[in-house]
Amino acid sequence: MYLPGRSYGGRAGAEGGSGPSLRYRPPCAPGAAPGSISPHVSPQRQREEPADTSDLSGEDDDDYVPYVPVKQRKQQMLQKLLQMRRKVVSEEEQRDSGSEQRGDEDDIPLGPQSNISLLDQHQHLKEKAEARKESAKEKQLKEEEKILESVAEGRALMSVKEMAKGITYDDPIKTSWRAPRYILGMSEARHDRVRKKYHILVEGEGIPPPIKSFKEMKFPAAILRGLKKKGIQQPTPIQIQGIPTILSGRDMIGIAFTGSGKTLVFTLPVIMFCLEQEKRLPFSKREGPYGLIICPSRELARQTHGILEYYCRLLQEDGLPPLRCALCIGGMSVKEQMETIKQ
């Protein structure tokens, strides 16, 4: 039994006795069943509604900047730079034209009838010519404008193949070499029989005729002696068709087996072209080179250089103009190679 106003602690009953324990139980909520526990009621929270941002959205729309791709931004920047450059150049041209007009108005009378000395007249003409010359600043501006235009057109990222697209060379290199008349007078059927005999396959238009001897190719006597010393009596199939083709100034792609004499196909014509140029107008210092041969390995480059030096030395011993050859490969002194080229 619970009596208000009294405190109950520990156990009821006599000391050391055993009796029922009494514990405090809070009163039930009104209307609740006896023995039930009323739940804890917490105060209700009010839901916070978001503030009205309709007024702020209008401000954000006013500051909105649309996205522009990077490529388009670069194009716009280049266009602005070009306009600025054109404006500067046009202003300078206007100033120059105005100064020229003023200079024409202020021209002094020249000639033997004038009272001005010849030295003063010469100085006046010199200053007038220098004023009309294009200044270094204008040249730089024009070069920068060309660079910007090439970048704007996208040519800076184009390969050599793409830039050369559509460019064709119809005319061959002009040379003084001509095949013998009796060979040129032969029919095309005869040339086809020679090619068929030596298993020569050709493609193209206006192919030069095949020539079956070095003498008929009109090589100098020194080269013929050098070929004989090397034990080369008759040209190989690639030489029969390849050497006349290159001597005629035509472009050629030659394919043949190893050891078939491909090196002589391009070395002998290069020597003949250089010899022809040296006879017409000798090369001075720091001019040239006239011929360039690119090899895939050092060994092949040394071999080609040795062949060139051999025939050039024979030509010089025969009284013909000297021809210099330079070998440029890795592992050698760059200074010595440059000195040979500068000669």
C-alpha cells in the first residue's frame, strides 16, 4: 500500500526479516489502465519551410554567362589579335603615306641647274629611299600575322603529307643528258622485248628506253675505266632501266635484290649532275651541297661514300673539276664534317 508523504526505502518488516519489497511507481495518466506506463511525450517541432528565393533567381539569371568551348574561345582570341595587328599596320601605313606626301611637297629641286651640291643631293635621295623602306617592325608584324593566320586555319597541326595534298610535279628535272639518237629512234616494241628479256617490270608514263651498255649511257672515260677496274663490264637489269631514268631527270622508285647494283644507279647520276653544274658555274665557298644521299645504316653510308670518292678521284685525275664528298654519321667529329661541307 502506498501512502503519500512517507518515504519508503530498503525493505519493510523486521530487521533481518523477509517481506515483500515496496517500490515507487509513478501514477498513471488519466484514462489509462492500471499498471500501464504512460509514454514520454516530447514537444512537437515545427517544420522549417525554405525561404522564398524567387527574388534571388532573377539576380542569378542576370549574371549567367553561357559556356563557350575552348576551340571557339581560341578562335575568338586569334581574331581579336589579328584585328589589333591590322589596326596597328594600317595606322603605320597611313603615317608613312602622310610623311611621303609631305616629303614630296618638300622635295628640293635636283639636277645640274639646282644650287645644291651633289653630295647634298645624294644624301637627300638616300634619306628619301630609306624612309620608303619597310621597317623591321612592320616586317615583324607581318610575320606574326602570317603565323596567327596559319594557327587560325589549323595548318600548324597539319602533317607534311596533308600540306602537300593536291601538289603534283608534272615536269621532270631539266638535264642536258639525252639517250643516243639511234636508241630513241627504236620502236617501243623493241624496248619491251629488252625489258622482258631481263625481267624488268616498269610502271608509269613516258618511261625512258633501257640501255644495255655504260658507253651508250654517255659516261666519261674515267668512269668507264673505273668500272672496268672493278670488274663491271655490263650493267645489271636495275642499272639498264634505272640509270637512264634518273639521268633523264625523272623520279624513280627502284626495287631489286641485294647485290644487284642499286648503289651505282643513284651514285653515278649524282656525280654526273654535280659535274655538269661545276662545269657551268663553279661552286664557291659555302655553296651546296648539290646532292644528298640518305642511308639507313652507318655501314651502308660508308660504303656509298667510298664509291663516290673513288669515281670523283678518277674524274679529277682525268683533268675534270674536283668534286668533294662528305660523310655525316654519328660517332665522328662534327667539326670535321662541317668543315668539309663548308668547303
